[in-house]
Amino acid sequence: MADQVSDALQTLLDENNVQGRADYLRAENNDRVDAIVYSVSGQTIRIRKTEFTGAGSVEMPLLEAAGAKLEGQDYLRSLLRVQEDKDFVPIYWARGYLKAAFFDASVKVVAQSPQETDVDVAFTVDPGARYQVAEIQVAGSKVLPADKLRELIHQKLGQPANAVELASDTEAMKKLYGTLGYMAAAIQVVPTLDDAHSTVSYQIRVEDGDLFHMGDLEIQGLDAHETVRVTAKWALAKNDSYDSGYPQRFVKDVLKTVLVDGEWNISIREMPEAADKTVDVNVKFERKATL
């Protein structure tokens, strides 16, 4: 059957004088075929324009701006779904529409040649109900008091839920734990929706994890003299409680006191070791080219 469908697609391409070859891949799971994905190679399909239906006046310009990024790009249905999840749905989540859903995009051919096809893509959204925040609870932390963590949450009770902002706030919580050495802290947001009243209650569950300590420091990209001077500025001793905010402060200090000449690209890589609860740090310096 898969071969017959592929042959039928190839016939359609040939009859319409479209260059390309129809092919397919089987998506298998434990010897079971979950899906068969058909594609055409050798034919460029580009998105000319995107449009949206079902959106309100507030969300429409935001969706159109996000959709404009797709215009001129190659059309691939799987990438459209990624775009929906990455750029479109968060527009609604940030405004309390926690059940917003996009239907499969419809595609219309607007121009075609043997080598290239232009299409318009239409997205349809169902915003659903708009939810307000009824309650926020923070529980589970033994290292930091719940009130301290609650201060990092910008969401206000009685206001439309902003799931995007809440995700950013929980990332700020994780960074705070990192500065205290708890590199494996886990924070889970559990929403409970009350559809009858269009409200949401959030429970933020915290697991502190283990305390990590400073491991080895590696400085790369400098000559021997600079390496010695820069390494001497590092103040976290081995086996000290780790502070994930320290490497950035260290770099700022180095640029002010040691590497004051020239411009630098600097990358910081933290490498937590779960077995011995240490963090190795690699700081790489690369002098920017001068014109």
C-alpha cells in the first residue's frame, strides 16, 4: 500500500509537469509502523504568506508578526507544528488562554513552476476560555522558605494567568538555587483548572536536590602569563559550596582588572558531576578580530 500511494503521488507530479520525486519513510516503534511520512524531493515549496482565523483583535497583530518569520521559508508541515508550539501558542498562554489550540494548517497553492511552488498557509485557532489565577502555592523546599520563593513570582491573584511569565519565574527560582550550590534543584508547576469558573490554581513543587561543590577550573584561549593572572582572580576554592552566579562575576572582574586591552568573546561551561556532587568549570577566552 505504501508503494502504491508513493507511485500515485509520483504520477500526479508527472501529470502536472512538476519536477520532483515522491518518497516515503516509515516511522516505526518496536517493529510496529506508527506512521508513513511522504515527501517530495527536488521541488522547492516556499511559503508566500501566512494568515490567521479565529484570533481576537489583541492577538492578531502578534500572530501576524510571528507568522511573518515563516514567509519566504521552505514549506514543511512538521516545522509548522513546531512554529505553532514555539511562537503562536505562547501568545495565548501569556494572556490566560491556557487551552488555546491550533488546528492543522491549510495550504493553498498560489504559484507554480516546474522548479518551484509558492503556497499560502492559513492557521485556525480556538482560544478557548480565559483563565484567572485563583491560588498559588509553593511547597517542598527545605533550603529556602516558601515566602522567599513566592517573591520571585510576578503573577497576581485575580489576574489573567500568564503561563509564559510563570515559566520564566520558575527558571529564576532554579537560578537562585544554583547560586546556593543546589544545581539539581527541580521545580514543577502543577496547574489545576476550574472550567466552571474559568480559574486556575497553581501548585509549585520544589525538590532542593543535593548541594554541589566547586570542582576543577580550566581556563582556555590565553597565553601562559595571562592564564596565571586570570586564574589567580578565581576566588571559589575547590570543595567550596558552588555558586552558579560566580563565573559571570568572575569574567566581569577579569575584564576590568586583567584583560583590559581588546575585545573578547567569552564562553562559560559548567559541568556538574552527579556522582561526586561537584561542578567543573571551563572558561574560554577568544580575542575578537580587529579590522
